[in-house]
Amino acid sequence: HLNFPGLDKKALGIDDLYSSQKNAAWRIIQNRGALVDHEVGLGKTLTMIVAAQEMKRLKTIHKPMIIALKANVDQIAETYRKAYPAAKILAPGQNDFTPSERVRLLHEIKNNNWDCIILTHDQFGKIPQSPEVQKSILQSELENIDLDLDTLKDLGGDISKKMLKGLEIRKNNLEGKLKGLLKDIEEKKDKGINFKDMGIDHLFVDESHKFKNLTFTTRHNRVAGLGNMEGSQKALNMLFAVRTLQEKFDADLCVTFLSGTPISNSLTEMYLIFKYQRPRELARQKIENFDAWAAVFAKKTTDFEFSVTNEIVAKERFRHFIKVPELAMFYNEITDYKTAKHINLDKPELQETLVNIKPSEQQREFIKNLMAFAKTGNAEFIGRAKLTPKEDLGRMLIATNYAKKMAADLRLIDERRYGDHPDNKVNAAARNIARIFEESTKHKGTQIVFSDIGTPKPVGFNMYDALKEKLIRDFNIPANQITYIHDWTDRRKPELFRKMNRGEIRILLGSTEKAGTGLNVQERVVAMHHLDIPWRPSDLGQRNGRGGRQGNKVAKEYYDNKVQNFIYATEQSLDNYKFNLLKNKETFIAQMKNCELNVRTIDEGSIDEKSGMNFSEYIAILSGDTSLLEKSKLEKKVAVMESLKTVHFREVSRNRYGLENMQNERHSTATTLDKLRGDAEIYKSRLQFTDDSAKANPIQLTGLKSVDAEVIGNHITSLYRDWLPPAGGQEQKIGSLYGFDLYIKRKQETYEVNGSYEYRYSNSFFAQREAEGIRYTFNEGLPNIDNPKLAARHFLNAIDRVESLKDKYQAKLNELDTEIPKVEKLLQKPFAQEKELEQMKSELAGLERQISIKIQENQLKQAQEHMGEAVIENDATIVQMPNATTQAAARGPTAEEVSEKQEPERIKSRMQL
């Protein structure tokens, strides 16, 4: 039904827009914003342009603004001009945003009727924001921090004290910002134009995930899996702008976010999307901060690690998500989610191949050293200086990063100690790349190689130079057909695109950050290679989108519309684990977006970029012994289940208290409703109407005979200002209307002046039909003192509320009648997972016995090896006499010893790998 008048399809070289583009544009227009979550290659740019122009044409907005990555703004502006040749577009260059030119440009934006303004993310960040909006948001953040501080102070304990310090630092920082802001407002320091003054009434934010580092408050500041609570100024600046628009229209959204990867790694990122786009809906659901959101949709869980003293310790993180269908629905209410499959987009299929590489002997040896380092913290095992106390706290992150380097190439750790190996990743990739290069030469097929590790640097070993040298020296590939993305500035990238799409450059090496987005080189891509596995599913998706997108002519014409996609993984390293974890995350994020999840909880896994991975999983993957890992996981499940059991009985107790309150509330509501029904019946039976069907106002005021509205209004205003209560009372009847008595009453307010308390008195009005009846007020009992005619109808407006109040209390009574039986039923409900908990406890005891036996076997083996070492050189055989310990080890354990070693408490203190 959308025709998009003025859209020049011929200039764009298309027959029509995709249906997904039309639907997304319509959604934006109807809802005044959206989250456009479209897969790479589905034409988000044109969606954004037609939505902006159509909203302008329909006059739902007057001055839209598009902000995008610096590398993409020129292309967006060019596409806009092609699509709408008559449109009045402003796309300033970098020189227009210099300090000397910026004021002129902001005035130009404000004073002209632009169809659209197109800026880079950086340019947008230089626009001043409204001080009043900043003040409101900073005060809100401070209030949340104060609430968290109060909660932690109530909790007490050492853990709370540690958390308090972090929150108090944040509070001081925010107070400093707010103090400076208030001073600027008072002095009116910033007299220039800010965003609020410019007349912008809608924002389109392309690649909106770049603004995801938004500040938030939480008292869980030592929990893994959370982002940086401080956030970035860039994201905070975006929040100021979005709130400005939302306040202008008194609505959610008012901004359109566009991204192929709005959720890049964790579902906690959803909260920040909602914080940007749905503040009113969050407030309606009483979700005022991250903790309130997490209480509804996330569950803090515990992983187990070894401490520096070799004891198992707990580490908390957010990795379990609950009420997943409801979370998905909440997301999809504002999101237009589309993939290539949804619209049957004609784009290449990725043929994924996981290339498993056997570890070399040196890598196997280094794996043992890594495990020893992870266990002991002794940095000599990995050829590193002794760890500082601060570094030791992040030991698992160091271990994880070393494992990543080891899996890629040992020369990244020490190029002097380790040399090239014929079967490492560089050589395996070089053979593949050279073979495909030769096979696709006829069609000038191109290839993209991704690696975030071992990127180019002036001195020392790096993966890029090693691979390029191998391709040139061993496979005779011309050097001018190989390039690094790092060598191309934003200004020169269009030249790279042309050369790649013509097949003049056929091999491109790049990182996710530099080559994962804004790289339009797809026309001849026949293969992609991933030398490392990124941390986030979104990163892998962005990489794959470079070749697996519409417009790949060579793949379509000569390779059955398929692109080879190689992922190189070293066995017995973290590579395969990361790959599987990435795929699992990618799957459940996609299922959640599609509302296809048939489970209520999901587990994101325990590895992350900032803190590395769980010690138990790390050791299990590198060593192949999963017994400790299984024990750790089972202990965790038992702890979670015990916690659920505690929560269940706590909930039963809370429900019992809540039921009592609900029953009391029902009695009070029913009593009030009876009174309202009686009042409504009297009012309805006596209500009169004027000739023009308006409600008549036959008010009778004591001592006033006039029926003139102005006289009545002035009398009411005079009473409001001058009435003094009679001796011994604070209220007095002053008239009647429709069977209701009209009253004036005295209010007393206390306020502080220079440290002492003083009182302020004022008058207000109410209507009441009978003693102990409902008191009806309008505008909190204050008449309109500026308009006598409106003041005259003050009591009529108050009494007229009876019907709406009756409906409100009836709805409340209905709600209570529905909820009370539910709560009564909950009080009878037993803990549903009691049998499952007992089963897990039994399994855990069995596993502890197995580990006990393994420890015993290891001790026996060590004792036998110790006895064997007693034979020394010089042909003289000296037999070392076994002591009691070695004798016991040699003869094997007694039944009593086995029994002792199976005691769980002792096992935990003696556990060795």
C-alpha cells in the first residue's frame, strides 16, 4: 500500500523496494521509530532514506537527521540524492565542523527547512545537548545509585563494603558532572544552539550498536558478564538527544536504530536498547534500572574457579536468562527483524568448513605449561615475568589470551624460541588460499582473510606478514595482488573497493574492526578464511557478510552461488570450544528474535573477552580430563537448585503476607465502591443539562444568591484566598450541589528556613454527600483563580469524577477477585524440583567418590615413580629402603584408607589435577 511518491527507482537501478524495506519503513512511520534489526545486505540504507522522506512528506516529522559511520556517510548522501533528486539535503564535510565553522553550521541546520541532515557519528557528538535534559538524566542516575547504596548499606558485610566503594566513586563523579552543569545553567554559560533548539524531530542512527556502551547503575558491580557501568560519553550524548525527542512528543521511540547486530554477544545488551527506546514502558512495568530488569529476566549464577591458594572459589556472572518468551516479545514489540531467509534474498550460501589442525609437540608442551600457570600463577611456566598482585587477579584472562596466541602461532608468544611449523594455521591457510587462488584465476576470484590476532606491526612477528610472505615465496602469488585493510584510509577505501571488485587485488587481510563493516568488495569473493575465532557472534556475522551478500556476481555465475568459508581451529585448544559457544549463542539469539524459543531459560556460557574463562572448563578442554569440570558444574547446579528452593519458601512466606494485604485491600475497595455506587446514583438522578446539552451547574453557596458564573467564580476564588477557619475546626460547609455538601478546609504545610521549621497555610475545596463518605476533589482541591467561569465549575468537576472513580474501583475489585485465588493456590504449592535436587546430590556424591579414587591412583603412581628413581648411576645398585608412606603406596590402599579418602570434606582440601 506504500507507493513512496518521488522515489526514483530508475536512478537507483531497481525495479522496486524489497517487501522487507517497505514493511520496515511503514513500521517506522506508524510508530514514530523502531529498531531495524536487518541482516547485513538487506538494504538498511534505503529503508532509512525512504522512511525519512515519507515521514517528512506526510508531515509526521519536519526535520529528520541521519547519523552514520564516517566511512558510510558519503554513500548514504549519494544514495539519498539518487533516490530523491529534488530533496533538500545537508551533508556537511569534516571542515564544516571545525570550531570556527560549527556555530555557523548549527544555525544553518536550525534556520532552514531541510528534508534531511546527514552527519557522521563523530560530528553528531559535537552538537551541544540541552542542559535541562542532561540535568534530568544525571539526577535520575544519581537517584538510582542512592537506592543501590541504601540497599548495600542495609545488607552489610565485607562484600557489600567492596561494592559500596565502587558505587560511591560513581556517585561522586556524577555529582561533579551535575554540579558543573547546574553552574553552567545558572550562569547561562552556553548561549549557543543546542540539539533541542535545532528543530530536529527524528533521529535515524545507522550502525546503532556503536552506541551500546551506555551508562547504567547496578549494585552487582563485581559480577562478570556486565559491561562498563560508567559507559561512554558518546553513548550518554546519544541518550540526551533521544530523551530530548521523547520529551518533545511525550512518547517512547522517537528514534530509529538500525543495525545488523544490535545484540552482539549477550542478552544483557537488550536492557540498554530498552533504556534508550522504551523508558516509559520500562517505568510502567516498574523497571527503573538494570537490577529491576535483571530481577525479571536474568539470573545471577555462580561459576567455580581455583583461587591463588588452590581452593575452589565462586565467581558470579549473568549468564542464565529466564522468562525468555516474554523477553523476546518485549523486544519484538519495537523491532523489525529480518534475515535473508525471511525474504528469500538471492545471496550466496556459505559453505562452512572447520579446519582442525593437530597441535605440534611444542604446542602440546606449552599447553601443559599453560595448565600449570593457570593452577599455580607461576608465570615462569609461560616465559613471563612474575605476576603482580593485580595481574594475578586477572590470571585466567592472561591464561586465556596466551591460549589464544598459542592456538594461532607460538611465534606470537616468543618468535626467538619458537619457529615455523609446516602444519600451523599460517601454513594450512596459505595452502588453502593458494589452491583457491589458482582455481579461481579464470574468474579473478577474490578472498578475504580475517584475523584479530597477530595484526600488522612495525617490529616483531605478526600473522599478516607471515602469511603474505608464505603466499609470495612458496606459492608465487604476486605481491601487488595481496593487501592489508590497515593500509587503506577511509578516503582511499573506494579505490580498494574498485580494485577488489575488478579482481586487480585478489587477497585482502583484515581484522573484524576494520574489515567487518563498510567493506563493499563482494562482487568476486569466492572464499573467506578465519585464522582466529572472534568473541562475539555478531563479529562472525559481520565478517561473513563481506562475501556472503547480494551482488556477489562471480559466486552466482560460476560457483553455484556459494562461497567457501574456512574456520581454522587448533585441536586441544580453546578454538573448538569458542566456535561451538559462538554457534550456540548465535542460534539462541536468532531464535529469540524470531520468537521461536520453546524454552523459558537459556545459558550463554562462561567465557568472555574481559575476564577469560572458568578455570575448570579451561583445564578440562586443554587436558581432556572432564571430571573436575563435571563436578564443578554439578556443584553449581545443586547450588542453583538449593537457591531456588530457598526462594520458593521465601516466596510462599511473602505470598502469605501478600494475601493478607490483598484481602484487607479487597474489603477496603468493596466498601469504597459501595459508597461510590450510592453517590453515582444520586448524582445521576439529579443531574441537569443546559439547552446545548452541557452539564448544568445549579450550585448554591452560603450567603450568595447570584447564579452568574463569574460572580460565583469570584466568590470561590475569594474564599480560597481569604477564608479563615472557625474556632475549633479546620473545615466548613459553604454550599451544596446535586445532593452533595460543598466544603472548604485549611491545609498546613511545613517547610525549612535557615535551619528552622515554619508553617504555611492554604485553603482547598472538596464535595461530600454524607459523613464518612467519599471526598471528591478536582485539581487537588485548588480552583482556577485566573478564570472565574472555570472556578465556578470547580465543584461540578469534582463531583463529576464519581463515574470514573467507580469504574476504577470496580476494575481494582475485579483484579483482586482474580488474583486472590491464584495466591491462595500458590500457598499450597510444594517445591516442584525436590526429586531432581535429591538426584543431583546423589550424582555429586558419586562423582566425588570417583575423583577420590583418581587422586589415590595418582598418589600410587607418584610413589612408584619415586621408588624407581632410587636406582642411581656408577653401576652401583643402591636400593632405597621404602618408608612407611611408600610401603603403603606400594602395597595399595587398605579399605579403611579408601573409606577415609572418600570423605567429601577432605577431598576438597586435597584435590590436585
